[in-house]
Amino acid sequence: PLRIPLFDVERRRVRLRAIGAGCYHSLAVCAERGALWAWGMGAAVGHGSVTPAIVEWHPHGERTTRRGAVAAVPLLDVCAVAAGWHHSVVLTKLGHVLTFGLGTDGQLGHGDFADQRAPKRVAKLGGVAVEVAAGHSHTLVRLEKRLAMLAFGRNSLNQLGTGTPHQTGLATPTEIRCCTCNEGHGPPQEGATA
């Protein structure tokens, strides 16, 4: 094993809250402020360095004022991360989901199939997220209310759970109904007992 030293601005060692590992990238969340660290290769890192660095983002989107471009700020208050093959998923304390990296199968959930080099909030969740997961080229999000689970990305082998494989990915969050208990958060499955 190789020890990966992560240090804050005062050169103190960082305690970690959560970690994630993708194909060519890694993620770590600082326990103290919830800062997101990333390193490795490609757009899933969120910055141009292969060495560990804090990921920055534009909370209100990239924009320019009369004084010039608005600077990015460190991504803080992260409580969980997930790493797919070439994409990253971030869950904040407020229940927001941000994604970045390769988007060719819709796995970023932004309604398109474009790559995203910096974290961008997934807008159409319809609730507060409490858990995230990432597969090879798909993403799952569990919502706090209604026990809902959303999925987006590649579905060639029905990995999203829609019941029907698609040759193209689903680029927007789609609710997956997988419950058999018939308590208002999913249709009853054939043969299920109440």
C-alpha cells in the first residue's frame, strides 16, 4: 500500500470522511469542512492535475461580469462521493447532487450527453438526495422522501432497472420503481403479496 498524504493550507494532515475510486481517478472528502479532493486522469478529476488537489466549482454556473470571469470556489460541505468509470458523483450536506466527468451515456444527469470538466448540480431530482452510487456509466440517487430511487446513464443491459434495455442512455434522472410492498412508493410487482 502507498500512503497518500493530503494536507490543508496550514500543512496539517487531512482526516477523511469518505472516499471513492473510479477507473483512472480517486476522490476523498475532508472530515473537517467537507472539501472534495480528487486526483488521477481525465475530466472525472475536476481539475487539470494528476496529484491530489481540492476541487473547485462555480455554484451559480460559470459567468462573466464587467470585471471579468467570476472565480471558482472550493467545493465544500460534501458528505458522500461515488466514482464511476470516468465520472464522479458528489452528495452535499444539503442533499444536492453534483456530477462531472465523461457524459457520453447521460451518466451526469444534466439532460445531455456532454462531458463536464467541473462539478455541476443535477437540477431535476425532485427532492433531497440522501445517497449516491456510480456504476461503469450510470448513476443512482436515493431520495429522502417517498423512498424514491433515480437512475440515469447507460442502460444497454437494463442496469438502470427500467425493465427495458435501451441502446442510448437516459440523460435525465428517471424514477425506478423496484418495491414490491405496495405502500405508495412503487407499483405492485406481479405475484407480490400485500
